[in-house]
Amino acid sequence: MFAHRSVLLSASVLILSLSGCGTQTIIASAPHSAVTPAATPLTVSPAPSASAVILEPGAGTAPWVSLIDHAHTGLDLNGYLIDNPAILAALRQAGQRGVPIHVLLAPNPYDDTAAVPAERQVLAQVPDSTVRNAPTRFDQAYAFDHAKYLVINPGTAQVTAIIGSPNFTDSAFDGTNLEAAATVTGSTAQAAAQVFQADWTDQSAGSAPRHQLVLSPGAAATWLRLLQSAGPIEMTAEEIGDDSSVLAAMAAKGSALHLLCPAPSNAAAQARLATLAAAGVQIRTLTAPYVHAKTLITTQTAFLGSQNLSSVSLHDNREMGVLVSGGDRAALATWFQHWWAQATPWTPTTASAGSPGSPTTPPTSPASSARPWLPQGASMTTVRHLWGAPVRTYPTTYQGQAQTAWIYSTATVYFVQQHVVDVSDQS
């Protein structure tokens, strides 16, 4: 249903720190009518060498807080979810310094109507801040404002942005998730500021920012171009989505594609993975940290951003990503290879034998390695027994059908007539 700590160094520096448990800290510098992409796919330029990749687990909130601390003339934040105390504290301090703060929120993140009022209540404590909902074209049944980025000092020579996959939540920074983001300056950061201003005023972002950013709607062409690159490709994906052209391009890479993802959470995802595996794609799954990063690494260039592997994410949502190269690409590749070595090979055979992702043995929920998978049709009593009490509940509707939603820290469980119909991870 849905898309569910360190200091930045120069581009030539890569620091690897391995703990006894294998955790790796890498700090490196290094609807279609809403926005109509150009008729000829645009060539997106990699971000300049001033970019610096930020990789989780490891970096924590420090890069984001540091950026906020360097805001002087303005701060623009597009947040799908925001509740991290360190980031909120940094925003309050910026407001107290007199920095004008603009925040765009998804009106209905993961279909939780209670989330935005709670976020607005917290953001109301930030001085000199204005909060708006994302444009209505990104608040549809199958279109969302899912971008996650922060821009400081827009319109000045000091404009800087962080763009990537982390939500502004604890799970993005506390070691729970794999995440990837990049700090960018210059024309790439200014392009992010232009997109924010367009969405802030409910205008089309146009084609100009697309020369610097991988922007949705309209991101599929860049993904297809990257997937058609010569040589091996490494890819992380939270969702094994339904975009047929991208899935076909992935299958065409065969064994040259290494795909790292969570264990498939439903039959559709299992079937897509099985198709890719039959084409020779090498697939591994990771239980913890949870794979929330969205990356695609070629021999020359790498993508990181908020886009999931789905038609909605690539064609309809507001999403933002960037291309990086050189030392930044190398840092992403090293990070990927570390977690690839920790992951478990996935094949349809091992799935049918009862490994995670098996249709006969319910997989571990990707939302939390400590929580068992919830089978379709499980009763509220069963869910409470397996997952405990929810944080909160609320009534909702989906395609005219009355539902009840139970909110947990990393997922929402939906019931019809007190039985599970869907489990949606936060994206």
C-alpha cells in the first residue's frame, strides 16, 4: 500500500572502523501530469567533489546538527517524518538565532493522520519557523511527498544541503537502519533549494534542477541509464517494487547485479525476487540493520536518495536523490561490500525450505528483528500477544473500507473487522 557522528573529511579520505561485532563506521568526504519531465531524458551530473557521503550506522545526527548550526540566512527542510530530539533541538537553536525556518511535511505519512498534528505541535516550539503541508499533488492515494532533505542559506554562495534516505527520526540515526545521504554544495545544493521553493509555493519545479538532482516525478530514466552501465552493479533497496522497466533492466544485468534488501515481506515481493534470481541476479537479505538505504553503485557513478524501487516512487512521488563519483562512490562501495558480507544469500529454493521470505514459514518482519512476522488475517489479540501494545491507534479508511490502524515504532498494522490486512513499514 505504501512505499513502508562524525566529522566530514576531504574527498580523498576514507576511515574504516570495525568493531568486534562487525559494525562498520565509514566517514567519507567524498501524478505524471503534476511535473512533466523533458521529452528527452536529462543527463544528471554527479555532485561536485565538495559532496560528502554520510553512511549509517555510524554517522548519527552530527552531520545534520552541524549543518543546522551553520545556517545564517535561512533553513528549508522537507521531512517525511521528524521527531529526533537532537535535530529538533538544533532547529530551536537556529530559530533563536533569528534564522527563518521553513518546513514542508507530508500531510499523511504512512497513512497516520495523527503524525502530522504531533509533528506540528513540536515544531510550533521552534522560533521563527513556518510549517506547510506538501502540495496536494503529493498527497494522493498513490502519490506522496517522500523526499528527505535539508538546505541551509539558500540563494547565497554558502548554500549547502544534505539529501538522502534518512527520515528525521531516531531509527535513522541510532544504528537501527542502513541509510545513505550526501552533503552537497554549489549548484546541486541550489537545485535542492529551487525544488523546495517550488513545492513551498505549489509550483512546478521545472527541468533545470533535474540537471543536478535525481528528482521524482521522472527519476526512472536515470535509474535505467545507471542499470545499463557496463560492469558490475551493487544496489540496496528497501522495497522490491513494481516498476516493470526497472525490474527488467535489473534482470538484464544477471549475475553482474548484487542486490541487498530486507527479507521479502509478502508474496509479491517474493515473486519479484524469484524472477530476478532466475535471471542470475545475486540477492542477499539483511535482518539488522534494516535496509532503508536506496543506493545504486556502478563502476563510475553511484546514486543515493529517497526513491524506492516502485512505480509510485519513481513516477509520482516527490523524491530527491543525487549522483556521486570519485571518493564518494568508493566510500559507498566499501560500505556496501561490508554489509553484503554480513548478509544471507536468498534464493527461491532457500525461501521454500523455510528461510526468511518463505511462503511456508512466515519471514521475520523487516520492521523489527525482535518482532515475529504477522500473518495475513491475524486477530488483534494475536498481534497484541506477538508485538505488544501499540503506541497509539486511530480509525481510517482505504478505498472506502473502514480500517483500524495500530502504530508501532517502526510499522503500522491495519485491521478490517479486527483482523490484519496489511503491515506497512515506515519508509
